[in-house]
Amino acid sequence: MDLNFENADEDLWVFAYGSLMWRPGFDFLERLPARMVGVHRALCVYSFVHRGTPERPGLVLGLDRGGKCRGIAYRVAAKKRAATIAYLRAREQVTMAYRESRRSVWLKDSPQRRVQALCYVIDRGHPQYAGWLSLEQQLHHLRQGHGKSGANRDYVIETVKSLEALGIIEGDLHILAGRLTGSHESQRTPSA
């Protein structure tokens, strides 16, 4: 797939599943609930820059293979396409732990409406790929992690707030957010 699409004459779609949901950092025309099939949201990336350091790594979300992921699709005007891609590459590709990809995304406002969206999928061969970690291991990294974008715990708490605003309950993330805040409400059993 040709990912050199900065100069395309059409609007750009971007799929957000983590901090881009609550802090996109770019201008957009539309923000719609969306889902992607074939990948799922997972705390599977050691953070050495934004939410941790190599000595005290944090843990951030990645799209890992299998399942489905609900999130946000942003539509960016064609004239801001190149600048948005440059911004996202500078933000998401600091250590090249993700593979830049274009994938099909289904928009919630019209379940039959499918668009091609830019997204960042974890590179399982990268040294920062954490794979599956127990809740206790995840909690350890979330508590210790602090990087140039702030505390790792805040990253998880804000992501969970964004998910809840969309009506999405993800068991492990909600349990972790509850343990980080001391709240029992965020520890409820997932409904879907």
C-alpha cells in the first residue's frame, strides 16, 4: 500500500482509539463514532517518551491484531491533509513502534458507510511491544510512568472518560482506571 498520500485531493480520515480521542491536536471537519475490525485496543506498548522513559517505562495503547475496536473517526479537510499527517507522524512515530496504515473504518452514523482511515498499528517486532501483561504488571507501569506528555495514569483515566462518553466499557481499562483513582465505579463489570 502506498502511504505517501500527503498530496491527495480528498479529505483525510483518521481513526483514534487512545489519546487522539481526547486530545487530537489537529483541526477536523467531523468527529464520528466508528469501529475498525481486525484489531483491538490494548495496553501493549512500552512508552519511553510520552508517558515514560527507557529506565521507567510507561504503558500506552496500541492497535493489536484480532477483534474489533470502537473509537473516533475524524475527517480532515484535504487542504490540511499534509500538515495533519506530518503532525501525526511527529507525535505517533517518535520511536517507530507503530506501523502507519490505512484501514477500513465503519462510521456509526451510517453502519454501511465505510471509509479508509489513517491509523497506527503496533509493530509486534518492535522492542517496545509489550504483548500481553497481567493487570498487576500493567498497573506497575501505569503508576511509575511519566514522560514528556505527563503522567501515565492520567493517560488511562482520560482515555476511559472518552470511552465512557461514547458508551464504551472495556473491562481491563476500566478496572485499571478505578485502581489508579481509587474509584470502585470504574471497576464495574463490562457490559459489552
